[in-house]
Amino acid sequence: MKFLRKKIMHLFCVLTALLGIGMTGCSKKNYSWSTEEEYYKLPIWRDHVKTYKKLNYPPLTAKVFIGDSMTEGFDLKRHLQSENLVNMGIGGDFTSGVINRLKYAIKLQPKSIFIMIGINDILKENDMARIKSQYARILEILQAECPETFICVQSNLPTSMMGGSEASNQLILQKVSELNQYLKTLCEERKLEFVDMYDSFTDENGNLKNELTYDGLHLSDAGYVVWKNSIHNLIAQ
């Protein structure tokens, strides 16, 4: 029954997104919004940022994870068993939102930054050229402002039944693959670490494996184990 409720809420969130109405925190508090500017005024976004402002670590000690709900749901300490782990994931966030709050990660001058962002841009049908441009801007800022920080870009992951049909999901998968290929090339040009986790999450049809998700987008605990295994050797860097 719990799984069914999550599935119904997930389909509702997808349908509202396709209509251009966001429902942030669908499994928690519901906030309606239609533009990114409106989203950044919501308590769910502002409260996270208030928390980031209070963070204080010695330079080159914090290991920061930046992203959306995928990152926010990652129990870093339990899975990675390392010190000074900082979760800067905000459910529903976009590449533009990451740009808006990068200063709080930069302030820490962290030892490492792991970033995964972009799936909400794709689901919101943002222009791909804009997504790529903003991602490039994120990396440009981080490299300029955190010259001693190890920066790792993690690929976006596959989905299943997004948009309510296999055909709609295939269109999303195509965009995810396009963005990942761009990020791989961009990281090669900028001499940054790129971790391609995509294939580790796909089933025989190219969709997100059922056992690694609870709604076709967000990860189950088993999904986070796969993620952990993909980056565990980089945490010590």
C-alpha cells in the first residue's frame, strides 16, 4: 500500500510538471510553483540555504555533495563512512539554483565537490543549450574559486515511465544521454573527474532498474549502494 501511494503521488507530480506546474517535495510538504524564480522563493529552498550559511569547516576538509533530490536523499555518512561529509542537495533544484547557491560551497573551500544536477531541467523541458551552458558556468566558477578542490561530476541517471508512458520516458532518456555525453567531454576539456554511473543503473531495455528505484526517478537504498560503489574510491582524494 505504501508503495502504491508513492507511485500515485509520483504520477501526479509528473503530470503537473508536464502541465508546467511544479510540485516540490511531493513526498513531504506540497508547494506549487510554475517558474524557477518562484521555486527559489519557497521555504523548501530557502531553509536549505539558511543551513548552508551556518556551515563552518577548516579549508580543504569538507567533502561537499551538490545536487537535487537525488543528492538530498543520499545518506552520505551511512553509505560512505567518511568524515566531514556535507550534503547540499535540494529536492527539485535546477542548474540555475546551483549557480545561485554555489557561494556557500565556495566559502568552505572544500577538499572535494561531487555534483549531480540536471534531471529537473530536463523534466521541466528547459532548453538543452541552456542546461549545458549553465552546467559549464557551474564548473567554470568552481575551478576559478576553488583551485585546490577536487571536483567530480557525476552523470545523470536513467529513469523509467517518466511522463506516464514508455515513449515519453524514451525522450527523457535521450536527453539525459545527450547531457551526459556533453558533461563527459566538458570534463575532459577542463581536466575534471567524470564518473559515468548511467550503465550501472539501466536494465536490459535501457530504463532505470526497478530494484534501484521506488518511483522511476528517485533511488531506493539499493540504488544508493550502487552510487556509493561508483565513487567510494574517490572520497579519499
